[in-house]
Amino acid sequence: MQKKKILIFAHYYHPDVASTGQILKDQAEGMLSEFDVTVICTVPSYGGTIEEHYKTQKFYEETINGVRVIRVRVPEFTKASKKSRIKNIIAYYFGALKACRLAGEQDYVFTISQPPVLGGLLGVAGKRRKKAKLIYCIQDFNPEQTMAVGYFRNQLILNTMMALDKYSCKHSDLVITVGRDLVETLKNRFHGKKVPHHTMINNWIDEKEIYPLPPEHERVRAFRQQYGLQDKYVIMYSGNIGLYYDLENLIKVIEKFPKGTKTADGREVVFAFVGAGSVKDTIEAYAKEHNMENVVFIPYQKKEDLIYSLNAGDVHWCVNAKGIKGVSCPSKAYGIMAAGKPILGVLEKGTEVRSLIEECQCGQCCEPQDYDGAAKLIEWYLANTDSIEKMGSNGRAYLEKYLTKDVSIAKYIEAIQNL
């Protein structure tokens, strides 16, 4: 029997290191047994720069592990510049619309909430052009996320964004959210009116690619040595150093634990930030200005090297700014759990990830903006180094049972086929 066809709009896709791009790569490849999959995305550009060989054509086509990928040329941008980011996003939106004609006939269109609002509108346009069924996966609710951190304050723009994204939800055959608290946000959007057909499916990590390694593993030791982490107790933040995480204030909490601070077993503590993003320069400048010699900034790691950097941390931050409850779900938690590491969570009670942490007892949490609470959590982890191995193994066991890539992708396949 001929397989049905599905078109995926993915703002970023492999080899870009954006978490949604990596998730969609897993999903696209995982659905190949049931669907012919085409992806429309940007040329590799998550860091803002674009390689020269992606600057000569409007579209580029390639096949990656059986998935047909159509890439749209976009302008370079600077993450700290709203204007350049908006220009880049708009270029992707209109380029992706034009690329639709290259994709051919489709039975389903799948889109995500990136870029904000425009991701949903792309899906609606694709549905109409292809006369296909639309699945809208909301990883982040906007404008709610924008409002939570004050990125935009123009009420007219925010109201327009809300109206447009509700329009996308209403015209979807299925809305998928990635957390229980996000389901409630979807329901609240419609104020008791008919809520679009929806379901919840957790994000995931490939547990066969990320798993616990012993501290003496050659590549883990090499990573630690490269960045001056050997023989240290490493509290690590790994991922996007950008908006929505309140890192500008958490760096001030970290300042209370200067160089020379030691754990109960005598190791010096080091705070490592692995990644990049729009506020990296801000917190890096703060650390330099305040002589925070035990704070280290490390570049993004390639996907194949992520297992070594995650295992180089003893404890991992998983944080969100206040107001993000029901709006976004930090998927970095799945990687931490996969590596068997405990979580230092700054997350609102009732959020999906905090609920998971509490259910499987793989970490300790406090509320966002509770900076005294965050400091006490750090103190707890420094004093209880003998307890963290059990917490890490709890997270890994829970992930293996409920949050594997195969489990979640099977749910996506079933949900789409049942439309």
C-alpha cells in the first residue's frame, strides 16, 4: 500500500542545534515507516551566520536519512537585534510559502509554533494549498511567551498576534501540546467556547544517543580538562542562553558562591554555561566585571558530542522565567534525565517539567524569582553530594519508561493516522 505524504514546516532542522530542529529530525525520520516525509526549513543558520554555499540560490534540496529536505535561503541576523531577527523570520515565512509548490501533493501538513505565530499561519496556508489535514504542534504559546518576559509591549501587536494564533488553532484538524499545563492554556484561550481538537505528547531525547557515562570516560575527562573542570564540582547550564530563562538574575545568585567555594567532599564548585543566545554577552560581561572566576562559558556542542558535555556536569540547571507556566516546556530536562544527572530546577509549580521532576524525584526545585530559594538549592547540592547519584538514576529510569523517542513518535503517528 502506498504511504501517505506529510509535509513538515520546520523553521530550523538538522544540522542546526535548535532543540526543535533536533526533535523534528527525530520525528521526521521516525515516521518514515508510515509516511513519505518532506521538510521545509531554512538553510543552516541558527547561530545567525550562513555558509557561502547557501547564499547563491533561493532553494536547496537534499535528502537526509530518507527525509526530503527543502531549504529556504534567509538573510543573516544577530540574535541581539530584534530588527535583523524579524527580517530573517519573515524571509523564512514567505520563502516557505513559495517552497510549497516544490513539495508536491501532500495528505498532511505538520507545523510547529516556530517562528512565533507565523509557524501556525504557515500550516494554515499549507493546508489550503495542499488540501491536506493540518496538525499544529505548539511548543511555545505566543504571544503569551512574549508577554511573560516583556519582549514586546505594544498591545495592538500583542492582540493581533493572539487573534492570528487562535485562528491557526481553530483551522487545525489537531492541535498537539507538549505539556499538561500547555493544554490548560489552550483551553483558556477559548474561554469556554469550542476548544480545537487536541492532545498532549511529551517531547523526548534519544536515550540511545544520550546516556550515563562514568566520570573517567576518556571523552568526558577530555571535555572537563579542555575547559578547566577537572576535579571540580560542576553545576552546568546547557542550551539556549536567551530570553525566557531569567539568567540575568540567576547569575547574581551564582555570585554568592565565589571561587574557592567547596562541596562537603572537598571539591571546588564551578558554574559552566554551555551554549549561546541573546543574553550570553550580558551575563558573560557581568561575570567578568564582578571577577567571577569560577564561571566558565563554553560554546555549543555538536549533537554527537552532547553526551560528553552533559555527562561532564554534576548537577544541571533547568530554568524558566516567571510567567512561563503553561506557555513553554524546557526540553533540556529530557537530556539531563537521559544522562542520569540531577536537576536544579527553577520552575513554577504545576509546569510539565517540574511535575516530572517531582514524580520521579530526580531533582530539587524552587519558584522563579525566588532567588533566596535558588541559593538554598545550590547550598543543598553542595552539602549533599552523596545523594545526587540516586536522583540522577531516578530520572534515567523514568525517562526509559515514559519519555523515549520511540514512545513519543508512536503517539504522533497514531494521532495523525486517526484524523
